[in-house]
Amino acid sequence: MKHFTAFFLAGILLLANACTSPLPPPAPKEDSTGTAYLPVADYLRAEISYVDSTPLAIQKYIIRDIRRDSSFIQQDEFNRLSQQFLLPELKPDSFKMNYSEGSFMDKTTGYLSFTYSSLNKKLPLQRVDVLAAPGPGTNKVKSIYLQKGFSTGDTAVVQKMFWQAGHSFLILTSLQIPGKPAVEHQLKVVWDAGDTQQN
């Protein structure tokens, strides 16, 4: 399985030229056992850097209760909002120490899926999923999913964060106070000019 994972990771990370980002993807990194793991934070930084440095029409959508708002935003606000994905748990040393990797190929879709599960339930980031689509000679990262859970005061917070490569990101936040209904908030940011509607 380690050889399988390393082989496909090498292909996945050669995909940056196939993504909208002009920056080369980070190479797979290895721990002391020679096991390759996906540098999720480096990949996200490359995507953020591309949007920061490219003149794009960036749209922000917010849904809170029944209210929906949308607006165009500048790169500085995009950068501030996207930094929520660059979690300290994704730093290489923490990532390889605190998360286990699983991978498989879906025979129906042909997609490769990499799942990183937390070995420490006290860490806010509990799960990372990376989905990749095989291509001719290389594989292309399609999406990255992060799931966080933590408490602030007496409020339990769950965040589900989805990054669609070269296109958008979505953050779903649920706040649960004991004895009260959960409050949910959605934030979506789109920088692909081909999608001007909220999904």
C-alpha cells in the first residue's frame, strides 16, 4: 500500500500545471520511514498565492438563517478568509505525527481518495480528505475537505471546509449552545469566472 500511495502521490503532485495555478505543486514529502504524504498546506498556499496575484472577479456568498448576501471582494479579503484553511495541524511535523493515512481508488468513478484521520482527538482538525482524478500520465487534485471540531466557552463548534481546486471554497459552520437550536452559517468564495451563481 505504501508503494501504491507513493506512486500515485507523485502523479497527483505533478498536476499543478494542469490546475489553474501557474505555480508548480509541492513534491511529496517523506517521513523517516520513507512513507510519502501529501503536503496539503503547501498545495493550499499555492492556490491562495495564485488568486492573490491574478486579477480575478472574486465573489463572496453568505447564508445565515434565511438571509443570503453576495458581493464582490478584493484579493486582501480573499486572503484573509482563505487563511482559515492553513491550520497549524497541517504543518509537516504535526501532520505526519498526528494523522494516519488511508488511500483507495474508486472503481466506479476512477478517482483516487486520500484520507488523513487524527490520532489525537483533542486536536481541532479531525479529518482531511483529498480527491484526485487520474489523467494521461498525471493525476489532478480535484478537492480538499477539512473537518474541525472544538469548543469556545459553552459553545460547540463544528466546521466543514471544502476547497475545490482552481474554483472556490466553502466553509459550513455550526454553533451549538446547550439547550438551544444549532446556529448554522455558510461562507462560499468563488474565483472561477465560469461560475457566477451560488450552488
